[in-house]
Amino acid sequence: GKPFLFLWGDRDVQGSAEAFGLWQQALGENALCSFRIYPGLNHLFMPAQEDDSILNVQAAYSRPSSVPAQVSEDLAEWIFQQ
């Protein structure tokens, strides 16, 4: 009975598109579930670089960066609607 917001950056090397799709397929008809995909963002919802992979994930996550405003705005809007 609780709402869920599923977020995924499409450059996430830890959470796959397949896994996100399975959640969406299983729960997509549930009005309590919302799904958002962010192009170009990694697992931390920060911009990924072309050479990022699971092999250099710690280096990728150590780069100074910030979460794009759209992610924060979407999260705040979703919370406000609940």
C-alpha cells in the first residue's frame, strides 16, 4: 500500500536495463509505482563518461560531479504528490 519511485540512469553499470525493465513489467500497472529513466547518468545519478565500466567504477564514482537538477526536481515533485 505504499508508493514506490524507481529511478535508473541508463549508463548504470551496476543495475541493468534488464533488471529495471523487469521491475517495470511486473509493477507497471500498479498505480502506486512510478518509473523514471535518466539518459547518460550512472548508478549515482551523475553524468557518466564514455569509458565508464564495472572495471573502473570506483574511479568513475570518485570524479567530482553533481546530480543534475532534473533528478532532484523529479524526486521533489514525486514526494509532493504523495
